Amino acid sequence: MVADYYDVLGVGRGAGQDEIKKAFRRLARDTHPDANPGDPTAEARFRDVARAYEVLSDPAKRAAYDRGGSFEAGDLFSSFAGIDDLLSRFFGGGFGYQFGGGGRTGPAQGSDIGTRVSVTLEEAAAGAARQVRFRAAIPCESCSGSGSTAGVDLATCDQCHGQGSVRVTRQTILGATMAITACDRCRGRGKVIVEPCEACLGRGSIDGERGVEVDIPPGIGDGARIRVPGKGAAGDAGGRPGDLYVEVGVAPDPRFERHGADLIHRVKVGLAEAALGATAMIPVVGEDDFELEIPAGTQPGSVFRLARMGMPRLQRRGRGDLLVEVMVEVPDRLTAEQEASLRAFAELTGEQPAPPAKRRHRS
Ligand SMILES: [Zn+2]
Ligand SMILES: [Zn+2]
């Protein structure tokens, strides 16, 4: 599930921008991977905090989110790569923190891209493959992403002497830190382009459309995010590509109510069927209907548990259960004949129904 952004920042829905900024600043400091060495969950928490802040700090995005989060993937994630910008604002210019490694010592990494796909409950149960298409920076074909005209060698950078990095001391809210930062002349490559590729002007990437095949695992939940490493936007020449994040929407299925791996199905039976017993056909996701014996004397609201007929458990063995809740239908219109037999029945049980004049017959 996608966490509620207000919960992530620990602020109320009416929180003002100052309060949101303050909460972000505190959480960014607490969850920043540099402040949590050896804690692999810190980076994920930090990203969640940054993402929540990205949306709630922007009035337009926040309004869209408040309306029910039905905003375009582009709106949701367009500034996903802006985490670096965000950090610069709070942690001092050019902090250059990069996920998945120490300081920034290489060329700029490609930005992460977010997109959404929608699947049916059946597809969520069986697993599915989806082709997602989006516009993003893609590697330039002319130079294979190097940014340099084919056949012309790169020259060693004379500022860093080919090291790609320089040492700097920086004042951050975490204290003074010695950082190794990318050489700004060669952008960390250690080499400079002598003759830039004409197609991409030396960037190594061009704007284009990318198609990525995404595997949606069986048992996926509504709102789950799948990370496809390296399938985001291309980085600067020599830089790593960003990641692709695919948010999966599972369309509601009117036959079922889903609770994790368990499903609830409500089956309607008649008055006589509940009293005398009956057979009901119960839909099972991804399988043929199941013939359920409803025993005589079944009460309204009774629940039958069909073990392992629910959804597959995500990334685990087994399936959840299918819970069948029995709804006994009380007829609201009766023919004269039906009413007569029901009155005869009431006489035998000693029930005292309202007199006939108060009821209308079905024509
Ligand atoms: Zn090129
Ligand atoms: Zn350099």
C-alpha cells in the first residue's frame, strides 16, 4: 500500500507549509542514510519522507492528492529526481547525496521515473506482464551513451588529473563533513569529451520514448510499487540510469472484497434455501466456480471459510482463504399464492404476521 503522505510526515491534514517543512527537516535528519550507517531501511524511509514532502510542499500536487490521489503519474513523480534538489535546499548547496553509495563521485545518475498500470483482480492473482511506455532521457544511439563522437578519444581532465573527484569540507546540519565530490569540470568522469557527439551534444542521452516490460507478481496488492532497477531515465554520459517505479492499481472486482490474501464473497440464498439447505455456486478467482453446500438451518450472516481459495500470498507460498458470507433474502413482494403458503407456514410456527389487508400483491 502507498503510505498516507500526512502519516509519513506525522502532520495533520490541515498542516500549514511551515509545519510540513519543519516535519520534513526533522525526519530527513533522523532517516538520512548518512546518519544511520548500517541500517538498510533508512534509505527507504528517507525516500518515503522525501516523496511525501515533494507532494505536500507543492500546493497543486497537495490539492490533487487531497482530492483522492487521482493524479497522473507524471505529476506524482516528475520531481522524484528532485530529491537531490530538495537536499541541497535543506542540507546546503551541492550536498550531492546520491542513493546507493557514498558521496557523488561520478557523472549525474539518471532520474527515477514513476508510472502506473492497472490490472484486474484475476491478473493480480495469476501475475501478469505489462509493457509500460513513457517519455524519458534514453541513451543516445549515435555515441552509445558516451557523449563523444565515435572514434575520437576522450582526454584526461586537467583539473582532477583523471581522478574524477576532489575533496571538500562542508558544513551540513549533520555537522562538518569531509566529502569527496565530483570534479565539476569533467563531472566526475576523469575524462573530458574532445569532440561532442552531434546527436546529443555530448550529453550521452536524448529525449525519447522507452518501453519496459514489467512483471507483476501474483498476489500484488492495490497501490504496490514495483522497482525496476536501471529502467528509468538515462544518466549523463557515463552515469548510471535511474530506476523505474511502477505503481500497480488493482481494479475492484464486484464479486469480492479483498483483505490482503483473503477474499470475501457474499452469496444470496432464499428463505426456504436457508431453512432447508441448498447448493450455491461460489466464484473462485482464477478457477472454476466452487459448489458450496449450504446446510439446512443456515442463519443470515453465517460465514463459510474455503481454505486456500483466496489470493496467492505475495512472494510467499500458499493462498489466503475465501470467506463466504450468507445473505438470506427476505422476499419483499409476494404473489397471492406465495403469501398464502407463508401464512399457512406461520400458523404452524405460531408466528403472528400482520393481517393481509396491509400487504400489496405482486400483479
Ligand atoms: Zn550522442
Ligand atoms: Zn575532472
